[in-house]
Amino acid sequence: MIDITPDPVFVRLFGFPVYWYGICYAVGLAAVYWVLIREARFRGLDENLIGNGMIVVAVAALVGGRLYHVIDQWALYQANPITAILPLTVQSDGSYAFAGFTGLGVPGGIVTGTIAAWLYIRRHHQSFWRWADVVAPALFVMQAIGRLGNFFNQELYGPPTTLPWGIKIDAAHRVGEYTDLATYPIATTHFHPLFLYESLSGLLGFLALIWLARRWSNRLVPGDLLLIFFAWYGFTRFALEGFRSGNWTFFGIPTAQIVTLGFILFGVLLLLYRHGPGRPAATAGELLPDRSAEVTEGRPDDEDAFWTDDEATDDEAETDDDLDDDLDEADDTHDEADDAAVTDGAPAADPDRPSGDRPAPS
């Protein structure tokens, strides 16, 4: 069992708290940027669009995520609506204090972020579906890392459990029936970490999409990875939402289940359509850049290199043979001159003596 009830504040700078929740999201955004850059290069897309695009999408996702959370948890804000808009909390004396940026509903962020991404890509005259395959793995990374912030806020937990990874929740963060400390004592009651299950689902989803992108691109069409994300995330959240207490309901049905059911239907139906009557002309694999030219450009292939080396070796051997023949011919000429000199009664020339020297008189 995990008996840690962490402090949500990492550090205070000049009196302002820096929350673990925000740190998790910042780390998640950094990881998202890294994934986006790598995937854009893999697909031959303009990575220069990523910087501004992330700002546009992040702002839209924050607005949508915050709006969804406020509606979901309106009971926390109805007495002081200003705290729903500004990062403030009401203290015991009625004054306001900085509360940090917490409380986001992922389904709302996905909806508004996707709309913003579509508008941004269209504005730059790019293919939305090709960029969707770049973004989808990064969304899973954000989910895997960002959800860990819920641990520090002691939120997004399920019913009591006796499993080894059950977490403790203090009285201030209990919701629904679990506020009854006589029935659910703090010392002995632990809860399912639903945020952890969602985080692990995001990690597995990321690995699955990367594997599909590298191994099965020729069977996929542009946009398949994003549609798989919608179906995968929708199924995960739909399943986990049934274990939550105190969540936003619509006629007794958790609203998140209604929204994520829409995600599932959107992803599955569009996948079927785009692999049927609405199938694009080219597969995702056919749109990938040709990297064979990059590998061989500027250098011969192995067979050419082999024959080039042989030709160079033959040329060197012929040059050495010609040089030996010239030396042999020079030696023959020198020997003939010596023989002629001896025949005429003159001493043979000393090859080690310079031609201008004369023998010293005896």
C-alpha cells in the first residue's frame, strides 16, 4: 500500500507556490515537443510549424480543458465563481490567495485542441491527416506524463481497494460517500489510482502507435493514428469513469462516459469509412520520404566501390611495371656505355663520382 499523501506544492518562489501538477504538465509538453519533432522529420513534414502550433493548440486545450473541469466540478466553484476563471482560492478569512493552475478536463482539451490544430494546419495549407499522425503519439505521451500530477493533488481515484498499489487519500480530498471517515478510516482505507491506470494506458498507446507507424505504414492511410487515439483513449476513459465518485452526470450517466463514447464512435466509424468508400489514394507509407537516396547519395554502392577499388589497384600495378621497365632500360644503356669505354681503352666511369670530377694525379 502507498501511504504517502504528498504536498501538492513543489516549492514556493517569492511567496508563489509552484505545483507538482504544473511541473508534470511542463515536463509533458517538453516530451511532446521532442516527439513532434521526431515524427515530423520521419514523415518529411515542416518541423518549423511545430513551435507556433504547440502554442496555439496548448492555449485552446487549456481553455477547453478548464471549461470542462469547471462544469464537471461546479460544486467547487459555485460559491465563488471567480475561482473558476482565475487561479485563486478562498482562505478561511474570506480573502483570496494564489492557487496555481490546476483542474483540467482532458476530454474538453482534446476537443478544443483538435479544432485549433485543424484550423492552424489549414491556414498553412498543409495536410491535416498527415499531421494528425504526427500529433497522435504525442497526445499519448502528454496523457502518460500529465496524469501523474493527479497523484500530488490527490484526485482522480476510484473505490477502495486492498491491492498493493492502493493509495491513501486524506480527509480534505475525499469526495462522495468516502467523506464518511467512520466507514472509510484514513489509516486503513486505500483507493484505486485511476490516474495511474490512465497514465499506463497512455504509455502503451504511445508504444503501439510508434510500432504501427514503423511496421505497418503501407497498410495505414493518413490520419489512422489519430483515429486510433480517439478510440483508445475513449475506451480507457469510458471504462475508468464508472469507478469515480462525485463526477459530473447527465440524467444519472457520467458525462465523461457520454463524451468518450462519442470519441469511440468517431474513431471507429471514420476508420471504417477511410478504409472503405472514403479511402485516400495513397497509403501512409507511400507518403513517407524516400530515404534510400539519402543513404546512397554522394557515395557509390558496394558493388561499384568493389570494382572501383580493383581498377585503382590495376592502375597502380601497371604504373609500377612501367617504372621497373624504365629502370631496367636505363641500366642496360649504362652497361653498354661501360663496355664501349673498355673496348676503346678508357677506364669505366665510376657511377658514384660526379661527371665533372677528374682522377687526382698519382
